[in-house]
Amino acid sequence: MLKLRNVATNFGNSVIIRGVSLEIKKGDFVSLLGSNGAGKTTLFRTIAGILKPCQGTVEFKGRQTNRMSADKIVKLGLSLCPEGRHLFPQLSVHKNLMMGAYIRRRDHKGIKRSIGQVQELFPILKERKEQMAGTLSGGEQQMLAIARALMSDPELLLLDEPSIGLAPLIVKNIADKVKAINEMGTTIFLSEQNANMALKITGRGYVLESGSIIMEGPSNQLITDDVVRKAYLGA
Amino acid sequence: MELFLQQVFNGIMLGSTYAMVALGLTLVFGILHVPNFAHGNLYMLGAYVTFFLISLYQFGFWAAVISSMVILGVVGMLVERFVYRPLIGQPHINMFISAIGLLILLENSVAVVWGTSAKRIPHPYPDTVHLLGITTTQQRLIVIVAAVIMIILLQLFIKKTIHGTTIEAVAQDREGAQLVGINVNWVSSMTFAISSAFAAAAASLMAPIFMITPTMGALLVMKAFVIIILGGLGSMQGAILGGYILGLVESLGGGFISAAYKDVFAFGALVLILAIKPTGLFGKESN
């Protein structure tokens, strides 16, 4: 479904991502591990079309997307829930969700169904429906960001560090919900510093270091790997 | 008392056009985060377009106003596309310089093509009206009613429709907007069209009352900046309320103290309000 070949991205004058190749198949649940500054966010922003790679190709559902604008990539069925959430702080929770469904704005029935689904996933969003997004707690904002990303009914969902800055109990809750989203049929690519959490729920993982993939494999093997344990699991 | 009501009425009329101009400016500011100094000149151009449609092509008043709005809407889109969009991502100073360049270009082009002498659109509604003890012209009443209707329609568009909400979404988080599939360039284009069309409407409605000259936009754009700073940058309610406050301050100050100093009252009000509330009336604390 998603194929990256030898992708490199610059930011200003520095190369952040170099020679990244990876592949994600329909239905997969894949994690991208790496420490702060490894280039996870840059890689995700490149895939979503916010940044343009200076080298290599990105292919989504058989179409080359590395020159497409971000809004066109969303229309193809790829949705990024970004680091820092990028919600619309002065719009209500409900309007944020409606904006999430912008690309299918004429499909009123589908939108209603999706709102029902995300509210079932995150009941707090129903309670907070009319509240401004900027007034939610960090955990609630993260739930809203995931919900908004789901509103476009994506085939591939990129989640960039959903656990960042959240209390362990909320991280656990969000991890369960993300797993549930994958089980309902959405392919998920999850970027995490919290390797412990990510490797427990995903099937496969890539390890990114200084902008390059240094390791890949099934999650249950990575979790026992010495290098991964030392670097990311604090063992 | 009669003089007071008369001045309040004039203040509301002035305020209606100020509110329309300031609304357009604040919308564009919210999207680009750079003040469009040429906004007053788009206003001026709108008045000239209306003038020529009426005097050269015998358009009726309303047909001319609406055509002028459409023409200026297109001009606004072109300005966005060719003056501002190429500068996105560059230092803000570049957009400032471009804005001032555009201001000079528009003002002087109009002066060269149509001359610097003041022109006046013949009064379409010259009849006087007696209302609550004051005497005014139908035209002045029309300015108020039309402005209020347009302001309400714009609010409904932005708050109640999905396309209108995209303007708020882009203003609040540009990247977030891209990530939900909004074409940010298209939204910028639409916002400039609305902003310029509003300026054209305000200018056309006022044109039968005041003279039109190539420099008519210069002071107005300063006042519009006063209004949006007064109201709190990026706030639509602030722009509307600020417009009416400025209109009333000018009109009452001009009527009761000295007409020669009416602009002093306007800018004095800015200094005073910012001294008391530095974020403006509806401004949010910066974070």
C-alpha cells in the first residue's frame, strides 16, 4: 500500500532523512521507533506531502505521491495525525471533526456514521462536543486529533507520537484504541519513542536512527533484540 | 438632542463601511499573517469601477455595485496569486515590501489613467427621509442596511457552512488544514476575493456621498488597521465592533468638538484603548 524507495529529505540546509526504503501492506500495523531527533516526524511529514523529498520516491496505492500536495494525498486515503496535533483550537470539537471529514463533505450519511464511530471509540468527545478544542486536556486533544484523522475515512493512518506528554494510564487507553482501529481494518503506521508500548501492539517495526533505517523486523523479535532493548527499552 | 442623534446616525453609517473594510482586512490578516497594506487601494479601485460602470456604461446603481464586487473579487484573487503567494515561507518583510509596492502601483495607476481630480457618482437615492426626528438621505440609510446585511451574511457563511469554516481552519492552523485535505491556496484565494469584494461594496455604497479620489484609500487603510488592532488582531467580532466604535468616535468628536480634528479622535481612541487593554477588545493573550 505504501512504498518508499531511497527517500531523502532536507530541512533547510541539513539532511534529516537519508536513503529510507520501507513498505507497508494493506491491513498492517507497523511501528516506527526512534529517539528524539531521529527523523520520525520528518519522515511522516514527507509521506503526507507537507515536506517534499529531495531524492527517492513515495508510492501510495500504486501512485507516486512525492510531488503531490498534502491535500491531494489525503484525498487518496492517507491521513496523518501529526505530532503537536495541529487541531483548530478555536473551533468546537464537533467542528474539528467536521473539518476532518472535509474531503467527503457531501457524504452526509457517511460523516454521521463516522462521528458515531469515533464517539464510540472516545466517548469523551461526545461529552465535549461543543467545547473549543483548545480548552481540552492533553489526552483529550490527542483523542480528538486521532478522531479527526479518522474522519476522512483513511485506508492508511499515520500516527506521529500519540503518547507524547501523556500520563501512562492515558497512553494505555490510547494504545488500546489504536489497536482497535487497526482491527477494524485501517492500516496503521505508528511512530513512537515509547518503544515498549509500540512493540506490544504492532506486528512489525522499523528502527530509525539519524535519519536512516537501521533495523526492521517483527515486533516480537525487536522487543527481545539487544540493540533495541539497550537503546529504546532502557534495559 | 437632535444634533446628537444626527451625529450618532452618521457615526453608524461611517462605522458600517469601516466594519466592512476592517472585516476584509482581518480575514486576510488571519490567513496570511501579514497586513495587506494595499487593502485601502482595492477599496479605492472598487469605487472607480463603480463610477465608470455608471458614468460610461450606464449601469444602474445596484448592477454597478454588484459588478464592482465581482471585478474586485477577481482582482483580489490575482493579487493573492501573483503578489503574496510566491512569498509564502519567506521572511515577513518581503510581504510587507510587496504590499507597499502594490499600494503605490494601484494608487498611481489610477491617477495616471483616470486623473487625480475628485469624481462623484450621481446620487441614485437623493430623497430625504425623516426618522426619529433626524433628517437624512435614503442613500445613507441604504449604506447602513446593506452593510448590516452583508456583515450578517458573511458571519453566517463562515460560521455555518463548511467552505466558510475552512477560512477559520486555515487561520487557526495552516498545517492542520492541509492535513484534513483542505487546499490552502484555494482558501487564500477565496478569502482575498471576499475581502476585496467587501471593500468594493463599502466603497461603492459610499461613493455617492463622498468624493472619490486615487488617494481615498490611504487614510482609510490606516483607520482599518486602527480598527483591527482595536478589536484584537484576527477577531471578526472585534473588527465589526471596532468599526462602529471608530465611526461613532469620529462622528461625535467631529460634530461636538471639531470637525477638523475628527481623525485625531480616531487615532486617540486607539492609543487610549490599547493603553487600557493592550490585546484589543476581543484580543486573546498571546501565548
